[in-house]
Amino acid sequence: MHLSVSMSEKEQDVIYNCQVLVGPEGHIEKSRKIHMSEDEGLMYVGGAAMPVFDIGKCKVGTVICYDALFPELTRALALNGAEVFLMPSAGRCGNWNQETEASVARQVKEDWSQDCGWNGSLNDLFAMALNCGPADLSDPDAVLGDPE
């Protein structure tokens, strides 16, 4: 089993939005979010690398939240050997309270799953939308725009 875990990482007084990959033997490596949304820029600095990790059964690349809106990142990961995209998101739409939680969560999952699926399909790879309820695995053989 492998886990992809979100965290804030501090290195020499700089804070990064980071995803850590952990396997049966422990820590494998980390990926840092590259593009910050407007509010994140107040706290985080973007990373620069787009690493691909061989976890035995496949090679994975991580695209963190807002980075999924930049198809160049998934393309670069695919060209560097990624076979699966891990795509965590802590997406939100306005204030989060008890009344709107279910509807907002459903909309975020639908939107994120669509972005995840497009990035996977464009690169003929599997993509997993994470942190949006149950993980959603896109099918690289799906036809873009197909309502199924």
C-alpha cells in the first residue's frame, strides 16, 4: 500500500504546499505545488520540480489542486514517465458550513473529477482525484465529452 499525504512543509523559512508519498518501506519522496491560487500566495511559495516516482507497479506523478488547471504540468509528467496522476485537492467554493456542506462537496467532487479525467485522457493515463470523498479513477480510454 502507498499513501499520498498533504502537508505544509517549511524549509529555511519558506512554506510549501506539499504532497508526501509513503510506501511500505516508509517515506519515498515529496512533490511541491507549483501554482498558488490567489489566497494561497499569501502563505505558500510555489515549488519548481515535477518529479515522477517509481512505486513498483507503476510510476506516479502528483498534480496538486490548482496545478490541475495547467495541462502543461500533466503533459510534462507524462513525458517524464508517469503512468498514473495522483491529483489531491482541498477545493472549496465559498464559506463551508453545515447547510451547504453536502451540496458544495458534491459540486467540488464533480468539477475536480472532470478536471482529473481530462488530464488523464489527454495524456492517455489513469488519474486519481483524491480528497474529494471516495477516490475517483479516470479511464484513459474514455472518449472526451462522452456522457457515460
